[in-house]
Amino acid sequence: MGCMRVLHLRYPHPVKRFNLTAAFIFWWCMAAGAAPAAAPVRAEIDALLNKLQTSGCQFNRNGAWHSGSEARDHLLGKLEYIERKGTVGSAEQFIELAASRSSFSGKAYQVKCGDAAPVESRQWLSEQLKIIRSAAGKNPP
């Protein structure tokens, strides 16, 4: 039985049927437009986020300090958002578009490890990316 027939049987009112159809088409178009990062890029981003999560460092966004796990979850959400907007071509692009500043306030994110002074997340993540690439013997994808 076709989708429209099922919708018609379950929701015989034409306006409801239209709203459900429009919602389904909108959802499908959004999913079709989603472009996840290429596997090597996503692997580097995942390695960065895992490094942040396990570092013991704190992450500051909009004036509040968060654990590495909370930071990872937040940045994963931002990654998913920018993937829906288009392809993420590199880990550097992820850092710039999602992990450097708050899209709400525009304030730079910070990372604080132990007693060291906080540094901007762009700097911390870029340094970690160099370490990850060095350990893997890779150049940027």
C-alpha cells in the first residue's frame, strides 16, 4: 500500500494529510541535504573530541566551565548542525566553524588544563590536531 494511501486511511482529513505530507517531505529534504564529513576527516574530528573528553581539561563557553565530556557532547551537536548545512572538508574547518566560538554570543571558547592559564579552544584543538597527525604519521586529508 502506498504512503499516500496509508496517510489517507489514517488521516482522512485533507488538511491533516497535507501537513503530514509536507512534514515528511521537509524531513526527507533535510536528511538528503545532510553531508557527513568524509571518513578520514571525521576520524580526525572524533580523535580531537575524544582527546578533549579524556584530557581532564575544562571547556569554557559563554562564561561557564564544563567538563571534557560535556564539551564533547556540545561540539558533536554543533558538528551535526554544520554537516546538515554542508560538507565539513577538514578538521581545521570543523575547528573554525564549530569549535572556536559560541554561535550564540560570539565569544571564543576556552580550554583550561590543570593550573595552566586558559587558552582559546582554536589554539588548543589545533595543537592537539598536530599531535594526532604526528602520531599517525599523516598530513592533513
